[in-house]
Amino acid sequence: MKDCYKFNTKVMHDCKGKDAFNALVPPIYTSASYRFNSAEEGGASFRGETNCFIYTRLGNPTTNQLEKRIASLEEGEGAVAFASGMGAISAVFYTLLANGDHIVADKTIYGCTFALLNHGLTKLGIEVTFIDFNEEGALKKALKKNTKAVFFETPANPTLKIIDIETVVKTVKQFNPDIQIICDNTFATPYHQQPITMGVDIVVHSGTKYLNGHGDAICGFVVGRNNFIDQCKMVGLKDMTGAVLGPMEAYLILRGIKTLAIRMERHSQNAMEVAKFLQFHPKVERVYYPGLPGFSGHEIAKKQMKNGFGGILSFVLKGGIDQGIKLIDSVKLINVAVSLGECESLIEHPASMTHSTYTESERLASGIEDGLIRLSVGIEDAGDLIADLSQALEKI
């Protein structure tokens, strides 16, 4: 949907509507259920004939305002919030897929998403094919008559692999326009990239990361056309997962989103400075960051990302995994922790942490090396972050 405000304004203001009491800060509605004016109204509400709130598992005023905000930022018709990013992704698959269906996914994705596809969905009789979307002709070859969905991340976790969204859309829709294209936009955020404007059908987020931005609430989002969002609420959320976002978490995320644009600007600027430092350090073998001209996906990233290239980078040290672990254990300012997108910088080892759900051969085939280190660059002073990495590098 097209709104009347630009992005930096939309993170703080709705184009239409106000709170019933004109509260400047959205109130937290903690009620589990809501009164009906009559039995007739209650029955009509359950038949979907009214817009009344019924039960917070089915909708909540605080969460509803957050969903509208997310849909606006992603240029989608509607959105539905979940208690986690995995709740959101699971709900999409449970809504779209059934026994005998087929899904194509890129082989480089978040570890828990990989586990859900590779182990969870296959138990339900859903066929899953993992390919390299950047291999010429691979996607077209993988599509089948029973393909119902295509899934990828860009930039991908943890290698920052860039996938050409417009090429994926063209390939899939020429084969079958009914196939649903799903993009995880967690790393980029709508500040840097809006996949729906490029033809993607459904966008998913781990809102725990940049959308919240402060590491104090776990959440997830699905954005898409209203008819699918309605299905996702009634099937994926209400019946299949029950992964309902609480109103307190919705309030925290609404608060965090107000600073999304300025945070992402700083994250991106800092990540570029840190990437350039690491790129020329004698103890660093490779740096993965879309903003670097030598990065394999740089030109595509320039085409489909805006305002910068995000706050995540990965790198491999000379000497491999032992040196990488020693570096992680030597940082002082940067936090050793999983997750990403917080104001504070976080560093982790994907092979043994976030992507340990892959077998070794699967992980290596996806480009996730043993010695790969993922760094979520925060909004601290870039010079302090570089100094911390520099002193850690001196110790290896």
C-alpha cells in the first residue's frame, strides 16, 4: 500500500487514524478477551462479519497498530505479528503447504529455518529442494508442477550472500504465477530493501533483530496481500502455531521502530568502516560484506538495496577456526552472543552456534566455513569497535 509519508516519517507516524483517546504513546491493551454488546454481535464477530476484537490470540489493539506500521514500512497490504521469527516463518509454511507439495529454498539460510525445512516439513510429506539461487539455471530447473513456494534470504545469514530478487521473481512467475515467493528481509530491513515492491509475494522478519533494535523483545512478522494475511492469521497463527505476540512486546517494538531509520543509518556506516578495516588487515583472509566493491554480490546489492548495505558482516581469519575462536574470546567491548541487530555489537561463530543444525557437509556446501565469524556491528563509535578488533587480532 502507498502511504502519504516517506519512510523516515512512517516509522513514527501513521498516515490514518489515532488512538480513541488521542494518546501520543500507544496504550498497552493487556486484556485477553473483549466484551460484546450482544450475543448477536458475538456470533457475527466469530463469523468474521465485524471488526470487533474477540480474544487476544485472534487480535489485540496494541498488536494491531504494530502490524499496520510494519505493513506500511514494507509497502505491503497487511501484516501479522508473531511471538518469534520462527513462529512467523512456520506459520507461512503451514498456511501455504500441505502433504505432496514442493518448496524450493536457497541452501544458505538461518540454521533454524534450515532445520524446519529439512527436518520438520519433510515429516509432513512436503518435498524440499535446496539449491544455490545464484547458480545459473538452477532455480528454473528445480521448479515442478507441485511447487507451491520459493524461499530465500537476501542478504543471507551468515555469508551475506546476495540474491537478485527481480531475477527470482521473473523466473518463478514465468513458470507459474501462483507460486508464492517468500523473502526473509531480516538483515536488510525495509529501510534498506522492500522486496514486495520488486514482486515478492510474502516478506518475513525476525522482528527481534533490527525492527525492535534493543534486544528486549522477541517477535516475528509476515507481510503480504490481505487475503494471504487473513489466512495466515486464521490458520498459521490461530490454529497451527499459536505463536501470539504479547501486547507488552508489541509496545516495545512500536517504541523501537521509531528509531529504525537513524539506527540503520549508523549500523550501516559502522559496518562499512569495520569491513574496510578487516579487509586490509594482514591476519584476515576474507570479508563478506555487500558494501565492499570486491564482494561477489556487490553490484546486485547496489541495485536492490538503498541507503547502505546493512549492519552485518562476516569474515574468515588466516589460520581458520582456531584463530577465529581465539579472536572471539579476546574481544573486550564487543559482546559474544547470538542474535543480531541490537544497538550493541555482537560476535559469534555460526558453525558451532546459529548454524549448528546443518551437517558439516551441508554447511560447507552452503558456504558456511568452519572459521567463519559473524559480526553484528552496533551503533557504538566505529573507532572503538575497530580498536577492540585490533587488540584482539594482535593476540592471535
